[in-house]
Amino acid sequence: MTMIGGSGNLKKTPLLFLTFSFLVFMIFSVRYNDHIVSFFDRGQSLSQHLKVTYVEPNRPPNAEQVGLHLFSTCNSTKEYSGRRIRPAEGEGGGESGRGNVGSEECDLTSGKWVFDNVTYTLYEESECPYMSDQLACQKHGRADLAYQHWRWQPLGCDLQRWSTTEMWEKLRGKRLMFVGDSLGRGQWISMICLLQSAAAEDKRSITPNSPLTIFRAEEYNATIEFLWAPLLVESNNDHPVNHKLEEKIIRPDSIRTHALKWEQADILVFDTYLWWRLGLVKLSWSDDEEGEFEELGGLAAMELAMETWADWVVTRLGPTKRVFFVTMSPTHHLSQDWNPGSKGNCYGEKEPIRSEGYWGSGSHLPTMRMVERVLGRLGPRVSVINITQLSEYRKDGHPSVYRKFWETLSPEELSNPSSYSDCKHWCLPGVPDVWNQMLFHFL
């Protein structure tokens, strides 16, 4: 009996091993595809740190304090201390609250893309003198122009039809400022291209590329501005051109340097997301000794920055200001998300994804939940422009290889176009025009 039992166990062993191996493989695959095993999630949420010490953000800097710059370096790191920003509470907020997202009768986030080559595009790429070579896909050889003619149609209601003259009247005597990364800059360029044709050529101007770039229309006494601040808080990545550095260092409790530039704006549109996904983040707190750094994964570090930003909204925001926060812009780097078994990306894609409610690996649900939690506490102080789901469908809307690349491409890359395709940014005219239509709708 013992021998029979022993023989039976030996026969079961390979099956158990194979079953266990398969389960491990499946768990790893799911975790990989959901970006759970990544630098971005390392450290997880701040709420999982048991020792919490609250710090007061946005304090006046000490006379000896040196600001972060592109030459700031980190020689060593220590364990994260558990310091965080005390959650800010706005009027009518609360964790279950939601930011003001416009009319309750119209859910702009649910809908479909409708091909419309009669009323779209809203402007021509070649007729916008402020177009960026990073986004001018037609200029850089893209022959299929259907991406310019898709109109977003919400379910059960309509997005307010774009009116250039009406938008200028909304902006008359005001400063509209976009604050964030290159995706925010793309939305800023989209807004200028949407509006510039109605501003007299001899009464409009734009400043050279700088941390704060300003388009001015004299006849409306209005400006449309962009402030480069990819991580919202102060960082060593704040130079508008030289910001591709080996490491990211932030001052998680200080947003003052940027806020001094945006505090005078009347309408503010913020975005931040992609830069938090590029590796671990070094923390340099305002009261640390010089050279002392902590380290966190991108999600937890982004939460710190969001809380510092939220503190500014609650404590420094005047009652006449309008503040908007744009949710994360998805990427389309893995074609297997929408075409199982394939190994490409957005390269060669010519139509939107048709599957309603599609959600790919280029968007990150834990980030969405964290942002919703922070914004929910602010109540009506911040309006949310939720662009994530509608942008998820637009795998066809990225520049891919049809843009100017600032770095020299290798022969290997040139022989394989998908290897250097830009699946993060968006062609113009295109998807960011709809983001600005939503802003127009809410204004």
C-alpha cells in the first residue's frame, strides 16, 4: 500500500508542478500587462505606509535653500520616511465627492467616434503657423488623413459645437494657462490653432520657447499660455528643453516656483501623468540637509505631488479662478491590447477601436483612482476634464513615425518603423481638439 501510494504521489508531482508553473506564469503575465510589476507601482500607495508624518507644503524657502535644476544629482538614497502632505479639503468635498464635470444631464465621457469629413476638421494643419513639428503628421508624410475627421459623439446628448468667436469672448480680458507636460503643450497648441484665425495677424504674437510661453491676441486683450511643469511640483526636469535626464528629483512639498507664474492666470488647465511612469523618483524635502534623498515609485510620488498641488488650490486659489484638471492621456504601445496575438503598436493604425468601454495597458487604473480621490476632496474648486476613455479608442491618432524626431535614428530603428513610433503624443488636427471642445463646453 505504501508503494502504491508513493507511486501515485510521484505521478501527481509533474502535474502539480505544471499547474503551479502555469499559475505563476498567468499571475506574472497579468501583473506585467497591468503595469503592477513596474517602477511606477514600486512603493504602491502612500496609504500603505504605516508611519505617517504630515508636513506643511508650500512654505517660504529658507535663504540658504538651493532650488532644483537640471544639474541637480543624487549620490545616494535612504528609505522613505513616511512623510506626506496632509490631505486638503475643499468646500463640499470629501473622499466620495467628485469634481465639477459640467452638466449632470450630459456624460461627455461615454460615447463613440463618428467619421465626419463635412464639419471636421476645425482647422487645417498647414494654416496654423504655430503648429509643432512634433504633431504635424501630414507635413511629415502621413498620407491617410482620416484621423483628422473623427468627431466625438457622447451618448444621449451633444458636445457643445465649437465656436471660435464665442470662445474668444469667453477669454476676453483673461489669461488662459495650460500647465503640465508635452501632452498639455499639445493641447495648448491645439487651442491656439483653433483660435488664431479669428485674431488679426498684426495684433497677435507669441513669445520664444521658454518655461512660460505666451500667445497674445491684442484685440481681445487675452493670452493663451503654456507653463512647462511635467511633475507639477519643483523638479530637476523643469527646463523646457533640456529635461531628458537619467534621474528624476522632485521637491514633493513645494510647488511655489511654478505657482508664482500661474497664480495670476484666470483659467488654469493642469495635466500630469506620463513622467511619473519613467522610473523611480528621488525626493528632496524642503527641510532636508543638502544631498539627502528618499526614493519612491512613480505612483506614490505622484500622489505626494498631487496633494501639494491640492493644498495650493485650497489655500491660494481666489474665488474668481477657474481650475481644470485633465485626466491621463493613454498610450498605444501594445497592439496586442486591441488585436490579441499581434506584436506591434500604433504604427499603421488607421481607425479607432470600436469596442465600447475598451481599456488598454496604456492607461493605469490605480492612477485614475488616486487622482479621483485627491480631486474628490476639492469639490467644486476643480473641474475634471475626463479625456481618458474617449482617447483610449484612438489608436490611430498618434504621430507614429510622422513627426520630427530630435534625436538621430539608428539604421536599425529606421529599418523597423514600429520601433521608434511615437504612440504617446497626438497628431493635430486630432484628439486634443476634442479635449478643448470639452473645455469650451464647461466654460
